[in-house]
Amino acid sequence: MARTEKINACELRMGTARLDGSFYCSDGERTRRLLETYGLHTDTLEKITASITNEGRGRRIYVKDRSSGVQFLSSSHILLAEFDAAPYVSRRTPNLSQMILQEGWTLVSCSGTVGNVAFAHADFEGKAASQHVMRVAPNERIRSGYLFAWLSSKAGVALLKRGTYGSVIPTIEPPTVLDIPVARFADSIEETIHQRIKLAAVKRVKANQKLREARDQVYQETSLPRIEAPVGRNLAGLRTYTVSQSSLGTRFEGRYHDLVVRNMERAISNNSHCGSLPLFRCASTMFLPSRGKWADVSVGGLPLVGSGEMFSARPIASRHVSTTLSPGARELVVHQNDILVARSGQIYSILGDAILVGRSLAGKAVTEHAIRIRPDPFILHPGFLYAFLSLPDYGYGQIVRTAYGTSIPSLSVDEMKGIVVPLPEEGPRNAIGEEVLQAIDLRDQANDLEDEAQELLERALDEATGGAWSKLALQN
């Protein structure tokens, strides 16, 4: 819907002489005016930060050997619950030191999709990031957790987007956000919000550690060696191998007959240390929901999460659909402990990646581009099955091998049913499964803490504006 605003010449100077109407009619400008109208105590972002940068431009030297490189994050990686699949750049990359992230910073996507905000917890420390990630480093005037809470709030995101420029690729730069007002409240309120964010960060790090340990245990309990193989997104150059005519079947793509993956399947099937089952025997059901045209609604409706969004640390729906106009949308609702696999996309992207549904995602609709695997708990612990399918070699390798299509590769449920799953002793595999469920629960707890922090901030802002803030309908 089009908006019109009447401004005076003084506001043109405040807007850095911008003449585009979108700046003065933005939600961010409406938020700034509300803060000013009610006389809230604010500090500009420039005053409370040690630095605001978006380094990372220039030549990058990518490497396959992780020990000789530094993980390199894009603006989409910073939102993920895990970013182990992110590429590595050489330590000899020019100006690498300027790209390194530090714990406690607030990270903002600043090109393309503008205004996605993440808190740099301990797992971000020492990683590098591209120029599409703006680093906001707080100084001693503000607590890091509170600064993140403000910038990730409705008000903060609106103010960040206010400085957007560019019609083809929306962009914000450090100079365009320096004047963003940050509302200041009583020290006790800011401290409480800060502690919620810090505790959430600790839980996210602990969750990732538990998942890494669970995957390590899968290798140990199955006696399967780790395979540092060119599989899927790790594919390095052209490889050739011979395949017998009798094993071709109806598939002629080289990827489907990948010898490395075939050898991994044989290693599981012929493993003397544990048994094995095909994936369909481990699940009560495996299916891909029917496609449909989903009618969006602005009020109410069923939250619909995209295939990319489901891997986020906070899986928030980008749209809501009407169950009256789109009754088939109910089939998209996922349940706790379901395993979702990205069905389509590029092999170097999310195709074949899996996620275990926790409390934060359960009950929401997830796009039909995610294959549903509903584990049978009487056969195999859901947590163990997820730990195996998320292994970068035996799990991911078998999944992505089944992809068909060249422009947009896709997975087939029927092909995936034959994936070979190892079965170690029941006691150890259940212990692994419980470790995974604890990790997913920690992530849910982290989301709860961040929600509490936002509720405290919204309440303080509403009280300071006499209820005007809650009446200001923002579009972001």
C-alpha cells in the first residue's frame, strides 16, 4: 500500500539529503519520530559502539583442507543453528585479520536481504565473514546483549532498514546506520535483557557441542571410519570410475553411481560391529506433501516456514496462510521429532541437509520442499537417526547421491528409502539419541530466552510511550 508523508527542509538534511520517498515513509522513520515525540532517552549507534564495519571485500582463496584455513561465513550463514558446512578460506587470504569475528558482536545482513540480525556467540569467535555481514561492536557504554536485543527488535530492524539504498540490490553501509537511535531504559531492565541474551548464547553453544559429540559417538559405536571424501558440496573437480552394466538400473548420472558413496554403503551393510536397516524400515512414514497454491493472510493463519528458514537458529515463519482458502496447508504441519530434509536446491547449498524438529518448529507448517521422515521409535531412536543422517559423509553422502535434475536438483522419497542406516547396540544408540534431543531442547530454551528478552523490551518501550508503540503497526 502506498504511503505519503509531508516533510520540511530540515528533515531532508537529517535524511542525509535523500530524495527518495521510501526513506521518509519507512517504518524506521515512523519509529524514529515516535521515540522523538515521547522524549525517550536514546543514544545514537555511533556513540555506543567501538566500531561498525563490513570488511571482507577482495580476493578470497578457498581451501579444502580445514586445518589450513578459516571458516568463512556469508550473511545467510550467520542465521543458521549450525554452520559447519560453510567454506574455508586460506590463512593467506589478503586482509583476513579484518574479516575475523569476535564474540559479543551483533551481526547484521547488509546486502540483498537487509536487516537480519544475529548475536555472535562463542562459536562465531575466530570465524571470518564476508562484506555482506555488518559487524556492530559495542563499547563500554552499553551491554552487548541489550544492543543485540534492540537491533533485532521490531523497532531496531525498522531503523536498520530505514537506511537502505539501491533498487536492484538493497544495501546498508556503516555510515547509513550511525545515527540509529537506541532507546535506553533503567539499568535493571537492560541488565535483565542482556542476561537473557547471554544465557541464550551459552545454550546455543552447548547445543552445538552436544550435537558434535553425538555424531562423534556414531562413528565410535559403529566403528565406521570418517571419510574425508569429495561428496556433494565437497566435490573437488572431475572424477571418473567404472560401473558394471548390471548395476546401472534406470539411472545414468555419474553422481548416482558415485563410487565413494557406494563404498560407504557397503561399509555399513558389511559392518561386523553392527547391523543395518534401509531407511524406510526405520520410519513409520516418509513422504513429500502435495504441492499447492497457498493463500496468504495478514491476520491469523497458519505460520509457514520455508526450506531455508527451517535451518535457522530461530525458525520464524515468513508468511501465514489461510487454512480456509488453502485447506491442504494442514498437511504441511510438522511434529516434534520429525526429520526434515531439504528436497530441492543446489548441491553446494541446502539440498540434502536435515533438521530434527524441536518445540520451536513443531506445530508450524513447513514448505512442501522438505521431505518428512517420521522415525519409528520402536525401531530406532529419532535422535540417533538424525545424528546419522546429518553426518557429512555416510548420511549426507547417501542422501545427495539420489538427487536428480541439473538446473534444480531434487531428491526422490522412493530413492531415499533405500539409504542404509547402521544399527549399533540399543543402549549406546539410545544414549546418542537422548544427547541429540537434549541439544535440540537447549536450542528451544535459547529461543524462549530471546523471546523473553524481546517481551521485556517491548513492554518497556510501550510503557515509555504511553501505549503508542503497541499501536504503531509496522510492516517488517
